[in-house]
Amino acid sequence: MCVALVAATVGCRGATHEEKNTPTSGPVKAARLAGEAGGWPVEVIDSLGRRVAVAKPAERVVSLAPSNTEILFAVGGGDRVVGVTMMDDYPPEAKTRTSIGGMAPSSVNLEALAALKPDLVLATGGVQQPIVEPLERLGLTVVAIDAERPEDVSANIRVVGRLVGREAESEALATRFEERVDGVRRRVAARGSAPRPKVLYLLYDEPLMTVGPGTFLGRMIETAGGANVFGDVTARYPTPSDEEVLLRAPEVVLATFGLMGGGGGPEPGRQRLLKRPGWKDVPAVRDGRIVALDEDLTTRVGPRLVEGLEAVEAALAPPPG
């Protein structure tokens, strides 16, 4: 499991050891357009708070994160993507683009990236902040796109669509995304005053790592109708002891396919967790409420994130009867 890159809320399949240990920055905001709508050049205030002028609709784009790549293709800008990271695997067409290396700043091949002659590089915040300045020294236009909440994702979709000249497509996509998120909120509200299930989201089990209240995944739990059992801590990614988990008694455990042995139902994950000291008494383990989730849908802050939110909502819905 790629801890640091999950912490940066981007996809993480196939990360290297170096990427796993890349430090992250603090909270980020959605990118937004500055000034009047329409016309060029466009000024963007990106997720790192930088003001970036973009002269014209980008025709050659290098994406440094799977989430950005998914947005680009989803708004109809896939034909403009000339470079991606080795981790970009969706949509399948993304794998046909030139790889410029990994996501960690030290694993990006700057020579290969520059050779693609992009007129726009879409980076992410967090782990990639250190590479922004070196890219700009090469004369490249860099915009960092990141998110901390669902509304940030829809805002970023609109910004990316504008930058590649796909405003109508991006507006339609962002609106559909927002409608589905609102649908989750309405369904959760319809449950009324019923107690929210206590949820533990497992990112990693050796050592244990979960999510705190200031993270995208922590907010996802709350939006989907759960109560994060570590929602009262200050750490963004706590590493609790087994004893702390037992004391907090989660009623639902959410984890990734990989951590749960491939997502073949709750029993493989239950057997794995039963081997931990005392976990047989954890309500979620005892009752078999262990749900394996596709991490690409819950950690990549792109258009498919709403599918992940809906999967979490379904996992936390009251049992029938």
C-alpha cells in the first residue's frame, strides 16, 4: 500500500519504495480561474495558491498524476495528453502515452518530460510541490491540481476543461458529479436520527494506519453517513495500536482490495484481521462488516471519485431488516 501517495489523495498502484516515503504537504484547495470568464490568456490560482497565466488552450499536456489524467480524458482532452506517469492506467488509452517516470519528484524524468514539448504540465499538490520550480526553470507552464473535498473535484474538472478548450464537456461532467454527490447527501439525511456506524478505514496494517478528520477519506466517511472512529485526533494519518482500535470498537472496517486479499468478499479480510491481537472482539470483525474497496475510486481525486463515495455509502447503509 502506498502510504504517502494515498495521503496525497492520488492513485497509488505500482508505487516505488521512494514514492511511498515521499513527504506530503498540508491541506490544499481546489484550483480556480481568476478574472473574467472567457477569452485568453487565462489566469489560474492553482491548488498551491500560485497564480499561473496560461496563454491559450493547451494542445500538448503532460499529466503527473492519475487523477489529472482521468480528468483530462473525461472532459474530452485525451487527444492532447502526450505524457503520463507509469502509474496512469485509466482510461486504458492513457497507457499508450509516453511515460515520464514516477510521481515522486526525484523519479520524474525531466529530460523525457521536456522532450515532449508540453505547453501545459498538470501536477498535483502535496508530494509534487518540490518539482514545480524545476519545471518552471525549464520554461514550462505548470498548474497544480489537488482536492480535499468533493466540491474541489468538480471545481478542478471545470478548470482543466477550460485549460484544454473543453468548457462545455467539463461543465456537464462537473454538474453530473455534483448531482451524484448531492444524491449521497440526501440519502444519508433521509436516515434521520439513526446512529451513524463507527468506521475504521484501514490504509495499511503493518503498521496500522488509518485516516484522521482533515483528510479526503475522513470527510468521505462522514459524507457517506459514517462516524470516523479516529475523527477526534489531530494527525491526518494516525498509526494506532491494536489496543486503541479495540477501545474505539469500529462497527465497520473499510479497506483496500489489496489489503483484504483481492476483494473477494469479507471473509478473507476477516480471517486476516482475526490474527491480530484482540481483533476477534472488534464489532466489525465479529459481525463480518469488513468491506474491500477499489482504492482507485477512493483515492484518485478525479471524476470516478463519486463512484467511490457511493460505494462507501452502500457499505455504511443500515443492514436490511
